[in-house]
Amino acid sequence: MGASGMAGWDGRIVGAGMTILLLPLLLAAAPDAPITPIDKTNAEHYVWGGSNDGWHLVKRDEMSVIQERIVPGGAEVRHYHQRARQFFYVLSGELTLEAGGVTHMLKAGQGLEVPPGVPHRAQNRSGAPVDFLVNSTPKSHGDRVEAPAEK
């Protein structure tokens, strides 16, 4: 290999100019934040529905992971997502999740996948808070369409 190049992936010599062109791609592939543990104490927090909590554990365009807590009697508005596929996973309590007209009672350790376009609604019909994770791929924010129940 000469002083002006380096071995390429296929064994060819790649010139110094090529190295400069590849540098932005290599930097783009590198993590943009330190890899550190995250939980409710250091995640971005928000309140929804007046008394329910959410914590952004992962907040990226290509994927979102949110930990949510719904108080007894709390519920979200029935809706669907045009692009986002979601997976709801119960950590504690009991989550009532209506999806596509079918009501599911999910307990700790259970989950349910909701494909794009399927109307759904998470609610807490129990007497204790319910804690769960919602994984959305891609992120669901800005992708939500209200879908009132048909009469």
C-alpha cells in the first residue's frame, strides 16, 4: 500500500480522497450520545390526560420506548397510527387494551402488538395504577389519528 492510500474493504487501494469522503459516513454511524442506563429518574417526563405519566426512555425518529403509568379509571383517546407499529408490555397492574374491536386484559409479563392502522385504546379499569412500556417503530408522535368508537 502506498503512502497516499489504504487497503479497501475488497482489497483494493483506496485513495486518501476516498478516506475523506467516508469519514462523514463513519461519524454518522457512531452513537450520538454516551451509552448510559436510563430509567424514570433521568428520562424526559410528561403528564397526559391530566393525571397519567409518561417517561421517554428512547426518543428517536426510528423508534420510541415510553414507560407509562395510568391511574385507576384513566384512559387514552381511541386512535390509530398511520405508520407506527406498537408493542404494549405490562410491568405491573392490569391494562385493558382494546385493539381492532377486541378487548384484551393484560397482566404483568404480558404484551400485545398493534399494527399500523388498527384503532386502539389503553385504559385502566382496575383499582390500582398500571405501569407498562410502549415501543413504537417508527415513533408514534405526529402519526396519531383519532378513531372514535363506531355506534
